[in-house]
Amino acid sequence: MKMHELKFKNSIHNYSVITGNNSLGVIQKKIKKLCPKTKKIVLIVDTKVPRKFKNIFKKKLKNYETFFFPFNAHEKSKSFRSVEKLIQKILLKNLNRSDLIISVGGGITGDVSGFVASIYKRGVNFINVPTTLLAQADSAIGGKTGVNSTQGKNLIGSFYQPKLVINDTSFLNSLPKKEMVCGYAEILKHSIIKDKSFFNWLKKNTKQILSKKIKELSYAVKKSCEIKIYYVSRDTSEKGLRMILNFGHTFAHAIEVKNNYSEKISHGEAVLAGMILATRLSCVKKVCNKKVLREIEDIYKKNNLTYTFKKYNNHKLIKSLIPFLKNDKKNDDDRINFILLKKVGKTTVPGKFKIQTQDLKNQSKSISQY
């Protein structure tokens, strides 16, 4: 299948995002061009990645001294302790600043590996090879790296852009349904915040994406990356416009922290719940029409995704999220900063809706019943 190459470009950074089946084949040529002085390569590999891909990397990178470090990726391993262990191992291999770190895994592996690359000797070359739908469609692009803390999700980190992102969709064949749903959440989010025609396309093609039909899957990843690049290239360090990408995430991160990052609920499932809650809040605040909420809910119903938000029809459960909402990193005062939805394809301006916790408590019943 044809490969698509998108360009992330702004005044400081310039790199390619390559999407396609078996696109891993270009990695040797790209490293030679982008990192000509590299001699040693550390690959931080999610333990869930099938072994056959390790053999592909060995073959493609035979001209380099390579080191494979397995990484057991889950939210609780997204920590300072994991970062320290990896850095100690890399130090023992004596990589210098012209060498290379490659992340091979999902969003957690990419976040931790990117953070390691950003602080090891104040920054080494970094390439991201995302292997989950969530990472390919969203988290591998934009340069956000970091770890969690007991106080909240992604509160410690840096912005560090990769030299290259390779979205090889053949990695997705081994993913369970839960992981596909997780990635689909971000694809759906991108359509809701920016592109009504893409949203309409998803209405017709979501089943094909979740069942891994390669043509629809590749298009969805490419389109999602285009939207992510649109925001990130205009606001690399998340000072304004890029915050729109957090639609649904204020609630989602609170759900994850409240559940102690339990594997029972994935990041994407929390985002799916968060988008419904954020759209309901948009209706309560008279920003959005109820018809828009029903149109979004309809995609959930047709694809058996309503389980992600059904429990939040209970206002007590919504109230229980409020203490965790307060610690969201987008808040810059004692109010909670929300991105709300006006209609499919258009959100409110970042910073426009900052809501006091007491107001949110008072409105929790309306949110649950909308």
C-alpha cells in the first residue's frame, strides 16, 4: 500500500510523519540522512510488541551498534523511577549526543522514551515508531514527553520533537479490541474539534476501523495526523491554540487519576467518556445544541461504545471527579479550564471557560441528566 508522508513544520522544527503498511522499510535510509553521525542506537521496546519486529529492526539496523531495552508499558511505569532506570542503562552503553534513541511502542513508551531522550546529555536524537492506534493517530506527534505523578497525569515532562515518526500500520494487526477503541477515541476527537466532513466519514467507517480494514485504518491515521499537525505546528509549547486538542481530556484525566490509572479503563475509554461529559457541559452552558450531543452519542451507540460513559449518568460520580479536575496541568488559577464544543468542527477558544469547582458541583446533576 502507498505510503503517505506528512510534514510537521514550523519556525524551529521540521520532520516527517510517514504512514503506511510496512513503512518501517524506510528507517535505515532515513537514519542515514537525518542522523549521519549516529553509531549507537538504543531501542526502547514495549514488551507487548511482537518479536518479529525486533528481527526486522536488527536486519534494518545491522550497520549500527544496537541495544534493545524492553519496557513494560503501563500508566504506573510512566514514572521517574522508570526514567532513571533507562538512563542508567543508556549511560552504561556510553551513548553520545550524536547517537540515537528509538521508541518502539504505544503512547506510554513514546512519552517515557522521548523524555529520556530530552534529558540524556541535554538531548539526543530521537525517532518515534508508534505501534498502537492511539500513538499513531495522536500521541507520537507534537513532542509532548513526560511521566505521571501521584498528583496527576503528565504533570512532569518536556516538549521534545522527534527527528522522524514512522506509523507502520502492520503493527496494528496484533492489537486487541480495547487498544483499537483507545486509539479510535483520539481519531474521533480530532474530527469533532476540527473537521465535520471527517466526522461524517467516521459515521460510515468506524466499524471498518475497529475491525482493522487496512484502507480505512490508514486513511483515518493519516487524517488524524493532519489535524494534530495543524494545531501543534502553530502552537508547539501549548500556550493557546493547541489546548483545543485537550477537548474531553480534562474529565478523562480526572477519571484516570481517580481510578489510580487502573488497566480496567484505558486512556481512550476515559477520553470517550470525557468527550460526552464535555459536550454535556457545553449544552448546560448554552454553548452547544442538544442535537449535536445526540449526533455524537449516535456514533457511540452504533459502535457499542456507550459503556464508556453510562455510569456518569449519576451526578454523584461526576461530583467525585471534581477534586481530580482541580489538578489538571492546564489550570493556571483555582478555576477549572475547559474546552467546550460549539458544534462538530468548532470548539470554544482556549481559556474562555474557566469554571469554579462550586459551580461545577451545582451543575453536576444537569450534566448527568442531559
